[in-house]
Amino acid sequence: MAYSRGTTDVHISKGALWIGSDTYPLRNIAHTSLRALHPDRAAARSKFVKGLIGQLILFFFGIGLAQVSVFVGLAVILAATAFAVRGYLELQKVLNAPTLHVLQITTSGNPQTALTTDDRAALESLFRQLMEAMDNPEVQVHLQMPTYTITGDHIYQYGDRNTGKVTT
């Protein structure tokens, strides 16, 4: 999962919710919910440790190989070290990733992620104001929220017992 940070304008007025360029008429909103997206830190640690074991085996193989051929042995040692450094950097990326909070809105179709932010208090405040605006169309709110755009694989499944994924 990759993400980029930005700022999004959020307006509630005249019976509609505007999030950036998306508009949701308040009378069409059937359900709203708040969700949290937690980075899978345990899986990242496990992946790092498993990779580190393989890289240590490769490292010691390179030391043994260096006694036969110094050039090839050093190349294997450098490759094992580079893989270990890359694994460590990937681990740090996951460990330092924030917990993201999502506002999901359901209209007549499937739930849609309308807003993703790391500011839980601001999102909960917006959620309360949205609920108030659904009861009172005269409520007006204007906020600028720090948001994240999440990119990743798009998975489409038709029927049951399907395996695999289509990435775009």
C-alpha cells in the first residue's frame, strides 16, 4: 500500500457534503462509518526476520566463497548486505507508518471511502458535524483536512472460489 499526503477542502452546506470535487447529497446518504487502517507491523517484522536469516546464510556463504575466489565472495557478501539494508529500510517504512482513519459513506451502492486522514480527532469532529447536518440542513461547515490518497492493487472478483488478482 502506497500513499501520498495532501490537503482536501470539506464543505457541508445547502444539504450537501463536498469532499474535494466529490459531492454527496445528504438526503441520499444511507450510512456513514469511521474505520481505522492499521499498518501490519507484525507481518513486517516477521518478513524482515525471515529475510535476515536468508541474508545471513548468503553472507556466510560469501565468506566461505571468498577463500576460493575473493572477487566472487565479496560480490556475494555485498549483495547479502544490500538485501539486508533494503529489508531494514522497508521494515522502518512500515513501523513508522501512521494509523489512518477513514470516513466511509454509503449511498445507494457500495460503501465508498470518502476521506482518509491521520487526524482522528478532526475526522470524528467532521463525522459529528455531518450527523448534525443530516438532521438540520441549515448547518454549514468548511474545513481543510490533511488527507491521504491510498494507491494499490485493484482486485475484482466475480463468483466464488476465484483465486488470483488483476492489478492495474
